[in-house]
Amino acid sequence: QVQLVESGGGLVQPGGSLTLSCAASGNIFRTSVMGWYRQAPGKQRELVAVISSGGSANYADSAQGRCTISRDNAKNTVYLQMNSLKPEDTAVYYCNLNIRGYEYWGQGTQVTVSS
């Protein structure tokens, strides 16, 4: 069973930065596609960024240019660096592991952007 544990969320002022981390248990991390999703109150969960096992990254339009997803296979950890944060980035951010169509989710970490 895979467990994903997110950390790094919190309260940040508009224009600030945060880096989220997600540590995965088990031994399938390095062959999995890892992603970050977010869900704001009253809205559907949406993709923020995804990174392949080989390190190729793709971003939602809202994240392009402001976010960087990266992974450290030696640490079984995926990161999401977020810059120039806006109030509309406020959401619960979830880590996702996808391996051959099977998905696992973390419990989420709250990011609040407010002055």
C-alpha cells in the first residue's frame, strides 16, 4: 500500500512563495507519474502540475511560469515550488501518484494566500 504525505502548506502573503513536499512510501515511486492537484472551496479538484518518471513536467495554464514541479527519486519525494502566489491560489493541495492507471492520493495540505 502506498502512502503519500504532503507538507509545506501554510499562510502566505500575495506575491510570496511556498514549496510543497510529498513523500511516498513503498518502492514504486521512481516508476510512477507524480502530480499536484488542488481543490478550492466549492470547486472541483484540478491539476496543477505533473511530472513523469523521467522528469518531464507539464503545467496547468494557471501554474505555468509560476510553479515548478520536481522529484527526487532517491528520497521518494516530489516537490511543488510556487512563486508569485495569488489569493486565487488558495486551496487544499493534493499529491497524486499514478502507476499504470492506479492512483493514490495524499491527505492534502492547505495553502492560504492572504494579506
